[in-house]
Amino acid sequence: MDMLYAVVAGAAVILALSYLRGRWFGFTAQAPSDYCGAPGEVLDLRKHLNGPIQCDGVIYGPTGRVTSRFTAEFDATWDGNRGRMTEDFTYDSGATQRREWHLTLGNDGRVVATAPDVVGEGLGQLGGPALQLRYRIRLPEDSGGHVLDTVDWMYLAPNGTIVNRSQFRKFGIKVAELVATMRRKEAA
């Protein structure tokens, strides 16, 4: 009986430490306020996500290995605090995908984002050179049709490039991660 108690207690300690690590020290523990007052330019979506944008990235599976690579052409337009961004992806498998976001910026740095594959609304907050956006995304049927909890972080680099890191979770377990760069395309 003492052995069973030790195993259960050990498992409880490991679960508690895993939770605390993720809550206080992991990727999802960041807050937009962590970046307020950071040196350098502040991320302004109307400026930095405007016009034609080139995107390049990779998707990691649950084991941490790259499962897909992609390039994408984005086009973003703004009318005041309302924006529309179309995304045309080409994956290393040859598959293509078209997505469209509708963004609304609040005067307090809040962001509301919708897209056809987003369940409900995505809610975000700007903080200095960073943006955190949380939403639930429904994968295409050929990818299982699962609904994943998503946390996106976009960080503005000093040269104007945006570095995007996203984690996708199902039942709290990370199942995929995306890392991409977005940069304005120069006029020809």
C-alpha cells in the first residue's frame, strides 16, 4: 500500500510541476504587458500588416519534428480600425490553401479576429512590439476536422519583419507549433 501511495503522490507532484511550468514559465505564460515599454518600435497592425506581404514558415508536429513547410502571399487592407487580410498558402506537399481574416482594432490595443475556420472570435491584445491572439481553429476535414486551441504571438523585429510563433493544443496537450516570418513586399 505504501508503494501505491508513493506512485500516486509522485504522479501528482509531476502533474503539478508540469502545470506550474506551463503556467509560469512556458510559451503560454507570456502576457502582452510583458512587452509594454520594450525598446524599439511599437507593432501597429495598420502599418506593419498592410499591403502585400511575403510569409515563409514551418509547422512542427507533436514530436517537435518539422511536418510541413510553406510559403504564402498575404494582402492586407485597412479602413480605419477594420482590416481584411487574405492569405494564399503553398505547402511543400504541393497543396494550396486560401484563408481570410477580418480584424477589428480597439483603441485600447485589443484585437478581434474572425475567419471562416475560426470558431467564434479570436481575441488579442497588443503590447509594445508584440501581439497575442487566442482563438479556436477548425482544421480541414482532410486533416481530421479537429478544433484546436491556438495561441499566436507576433513579434516585430527591428527591420519591420514580423516573427510569428503559434502553438496548437487539444485537451491542453500541444499537438503542433508554427513558426513563420512575415515581411512587406517591396514595390517592383
